[in-house]
Amino acid sequence: MRHPHTRTTRRRLAGALTAGLLCTAGLAAPAVAAPGQAPTAPALADGLALTPPMGFNNWNSTHCGADFNETMVKGIADLFVAKGLKDAGYQYVNLDDCWALPNRDANGKLVPDPARFPNGIKAVADYVHSKGLKLGIYTSAGTKTCNSAGFPGALGHEYSDARQFADWGVDYLKYDNCNNQGVDAKQRYTTMRDALKATGRPIVYSICEWGENKPWEWAADVGHLWRTTGDISDNWGSMVSILKQNLPLAPHAGPGHWNDPDMLEVGNGGMTDTEYRSHFSLWSVMAAPLLIGTDLRKASQATFDILDNKDVIAVDQDPLGKQGTVVSSQDGRWVIAKEMKDGSRAVALFNESGTAQRIATTASAVDLPGAPAYTLRDLWQHTSYNTAGTVAATVPAHGTVLLRVSADPHWAAHPPAAELGLDGSPLLEAATPTTLTSTVTDLGRTPARRVSVSLTGPGGWTVRPTTATTAAALATGRTLRTGWSVTAPAGTPAGSYDLTLRARYRSPAGRQVTSTLPLSASVVLRPPTGTSYLSDLPWLSATSGWGPVERDTSNGESAAGDGHPITIGGTVYAKGLGAHAPSDISFYTGKACTKVTADVGVDDEKGTKGTVAFEIWADGTEVASTDVLTNAMSAHPLTADVTGAQVVRLVVTDGGDGNDSDHADWADAQVSC
């Protein structure tokens, strides 16, 4: 589990924790099994969790706040029913830490906090059960739970606590890893397995030891799911880091035994809706448990639309129980495919990068049998097409196109798939025409007829075609290419603006199809002549593993402006950029600059922690880099020749050992133009 101000809280707990057992998203990636390696133990044969558990857990939205109480839990259960989430498959309403009093009673029993749960846990369970749902609860495989207040853990009380849970009507137990006194993990978690079994009540058992002891190698007959990583945080860097740790563990997942990359952050506000759709798509293609982590009483309709997408949920809940595997990954373009029980494949085209990219694969590459054509269903657009075998899309920055592809003999009943794209760099200087080229390509086995294309921008922009915008027909693999001149009005402020590429065509049966590709264009400012501090210039994009990138301070891991003076090796710098690995900061240089310089290193504020490596990229080519740097090192001077580059990127990686405490400073970062 995770705590408010995670790292500060756990520093306070350090004396009570076994070394190396801090549950944060910044832990080193766990060692992963070789692909194809089978679990070393059979799954529990109790018929539970035959598909990944779906439900709710309060922790990500409330922590131990006052909102976490009986009223909230009942309200969530009500919303599961009222909003159709129960019908979509969500079943468990789970309590996390802080539900109990800090001390057991005179008989050694756990006592629910009377302020939070005045009617006790059984009354809450009865209410949840009355809605046709199930209740989950939390404790730790240690002497105390993970919260700094020190609520009682179950170590040494396993059989008594399990009996209480069963008597209350609990259906799910999340079992954490704090204050474990160094007792062997397998022993601790097996003891609770046996205690739960002894109650005679069917209880789904969630092992939360953060992947520290490689539970995928031993826990298939101990628990129904096991955490594979440290805790997720509500930001892009955390979600992607966890994705990359969980993906290689696919051979160990299956019915009744699941890899758990932690709960969903969808709706909590730290990511965009595009990023949340990626989060939900990727967790589903990984056959991960889907535990809602937002307070549904405050959720937007957009959040409900993501969480209630039954086409996507069907991927997660497929009874074959296969976790998706990586087909390809290069330059932030990921193809992840999941075998489905009906023989189809769920295919995620995931764009990790900060700009739109074309991502492509084929039916054969995802192990579909040879066929004249295939049915391709877009699971976010809820529309089906036919394809001759190519599976491709231009995917927005941080977006995911999730498809279901099948060798369906009825493929001809669907219109041909059309792939839309936009070539050229959508970076515009105000009042200066920029040339772009749109593409509409027929991926189908059948022709697209009466094809037309349009490109629209914000009000006041000039967007005009320079070549043909129509084609009588496009055969398989043929493309309509249209040139466009795009001009932002003089005085347009720097920033990102929406463009929409739209194609219309007819299937051979005369069905009208409209396909839309949302894109973005950036209005940019050319850097001034001379030498400038990068922290004084606008960036195109900036991502950071924890907290935002900071100007002229270190990274404080949380809200903007919470950093401190940049300090490396005892030297304090007034200017620079403060980031947290993994980080990527892009600047427009407009082919007018020649050199970037910086003193780089790990900020002194992290004591002896932190390992990072720095890279400078010019238009997709790495032009300078460092070896792995540690906190013990003084600042490393880094210089890069960026002559002729339109975009310069400052990249920080985690040094290969996870990103815990990786505060990376670009001290005195300057560009000469």
C-alpha cells in the first residue's frame, strides 16, 4: 500500500522496517523470470479469482483521511449498482489501512475504529452483500501495518484475525509487508493462507509484498494475486515504470494466480484522460486486477466512461487467463498482444512518447492464423472494420489504441479499416506557414470508395489544402496524400493547440464511414540569439518520474514549486532544471542553435541515495551522454553539439536500478543560438 507523502512517511518508519522493504514506485525493478518459465507451484484449486478481481479500494483517493468511513464504503457500493459498474463486473468493495484502532482488545482481537465504522465491519459487509457485492479488508504480515500511526498487523495473530474476518463476512484480504521483523516472506504469507483456509470461508487472498521476494516464483499455491512492484502513484512516469516491470512476468499469470501491478489511478487527477485510457487499456491487456482507486462519489462522467468500457473489461476478464506479451517496442512504440479464449488477439498499440507516432504490426506477428482478411474492432471507438492483415494507427502522445483482431469468416460484413496519419513536424512559428501532409490509407481487403479528407484547426487559423482532398477509390494498401499549409495568426501565444484530421469514405456496400484522428500542433518561439539559460525558455513538453520538472530548484516529488536550491557536490546553483528520473524535457531550437551545456548530477538533498544517467538528444539522435552518476559524485560537465536541430531533448534515466531518490539536476543548463 501507499501512504500520504510516501517517502517522508516511510523514512519515519525506517527503524521499524526490515531493510529494503519500502513499498514505493521508486524501488528498483524486480528481477524478472525468463519468458516461458512456468510457475514453480500449481495454482490454488479453490475456484476463486478465475479471472482478475475487479472492484474498489479507497487508498489511492483517501489514504487515512476523514473521508474513509462507513458512509463512503456504503456510497461506493450504491454507485457500483447505480452506475452499472456491478453489471460491468466490478465486485469487491475493499477497505485499506486505518480501519482499526491502534490497539487490540483485552482478548487480542482487532477493534474497528468506532469513529469511522460505528456499526462495525460486519454491518458494512452485510450492507455490501445486500447489493450483491463483496467486501475486502486489509492488514499486514507484520507486527504493525504500514501507516505511521501503527495499527496492529497480523504477524503472530494469523488464525485469530482470519477468524474475525470470516465472522464479519469478509470476502477479500489484502496482506501487506511492513514491520515484518525479518521473518521469511514465504513463511508469513503461507501461514495466513492456511489461516484463511481454516475458516472455511472463501476469501480471495492478495499478497502485497511489492515483488521483493519474487512471489511469482513461489506464490501460485499461496495467494490468488501478488504485487509485482512498488506502489503506483498518480502520474505518467510511475504508471509506465510499473508497466515495464510487470510485462515480463506474463508466464506466471493465469486463472486463480495473477500478477498485480497495483490499483488503478483513473480519475484521481494526476494524468490526462488520454493517459488514463492508456492506464486502463494496459492493465486490461496485462490481465491485471482492476481495482478502482478514485472516490466514485466525486468522479466525472469521463472517468465512468473509462471504467465502464465493457469491450476493454472483456479483454481483462477473458477466461483463458493469458497475460499480454510484448510483440515489439522501439522508440516508445509498443505493441502488446493478448491471446483470447475465442482465438482472437487483443492488441494494444501504446505510444509512450510525447508526440504522435505511427505504430504498426500484422496479424501474423500477433500469432493469428493465415486468412484472406481479418475483423478488427476498435475497443474505444466500439467500431469494427476489416483488414487485409496490417494492424496500424497513428497514436496520440501517451495514447493507446486497443484493438481486438480475429480471423473472422464474416470480415466482409465490415467496412475497410482506414489508417489516418500526418507527416511533417507540427511545430509552428506564429504567422509563418508550415507544410504538413495528411495520409489516408486503406488497410482493408475491400476498397474504400468516395474518399475525402479534411484538416481543421483552432478558430482564426488558416488551414488550406495544396493538393487533392478526394479520391474516387482506394484499393488495399493505397494512400490518399494531401498537402496542407497551416498558419497560426500573428501573436498566437506559445503552447499546444488541437488539430483534427477527418476522413470520410464508403464501404463497397455503400456504408458511410467517418474516421477521426485528434492531433496537436505546438506554436513555438525561436530561442533568442546568444546564450540563454534553458530554465528561462518555454519547453515543448516535460515529464518527470515524481512531481513536475522544476525551474531553478531541485525536484520536490510532489506539487510544483516544492523544490530546494539546486546543489551538487556541495556547490549551489542559482539556475537549472530539477527533475526526477525518468525524465524527458524537450525544447524547440528551430535549427538556429549550436550547443547545449550543463553541469549534471544527483542533488545533494538525497544523502547517499540516487543513481541516474543523463542524455542529450537532437532531432532523434543522441549527441551526448554520461555514465551512471551517483550522489557521491560531484557535478559532471556535459556538452552537446546540436547544430541544425529543430528539437533538443534532455533525458534522464534511472541508472538501471529503479528510480528511488533519483533527483536529477541540469545545473546551469544553457543553449547557444
